[in-house]
Amino acid sequence: KLKANDVTSIAMAVRYNVLLLKKRHPDAKIVLLTPMQTTSAPAQLITQAGDIIEQCAQRLNCYVIRLDKESKVVAQSEKKRRVYTTDGTHTSVKGAKSNGKLIANCMLNFFKIF
């Protein structure tokens, strides 16, 4: 049985938390979000984390939103001019609204609402 102390990787952390949610809320539909791009970490690390989370979602029968690919937060653009972030990492009001719309649209699509 996996315990919180045993979690030593992104995949293990995702698996642990998804299984915990499924145990406590067996009828829940789980949506995983990947990290957004940032000026504070190499793009390759963000993409790798997103890939791991997406693979976990597929294996654990969850939905996934690839913020690193779908969000308007693009590291190269934010390095030149901060529009969707305040500091290259944390969303500005405009960035938060944009991500909110993206996530809401994905949810509508996933669950065929309306």
C-alpha cells in the first residue's frame, strides 16, 4: 500500500493522489492539469512533467488539460513582454482569466455540458 512518505516522483505523486481521490469519491470525474510554461524553468522540464501527467491520466482513466501546450502563457513571449504573467510564472489577471476560459471550455467539452 502506497503511503504519502513513499512518493518520490511526479508519476507516483499523481498516482497516489488520483487513487486517494477515487477511493474517497468513487464517482468523481478527475481532471489533471499540467504546469504552464514559465520563464523560471527550462521548457524541456515543463514538457516532460506534462508528458508524465498526461500518461498518468491515460493509465488512471482521467481527463487532462495540457496547460503547457494550450495556455496563452508562452515562456518566450513572457520573457519579452509580460502579458499573461506578472513575473514569468504567476498569472496576471489577464492570464488567470484566459486560463479560466480555457479550463471551462475543456470541462464543457469533456462532460458535454450544454
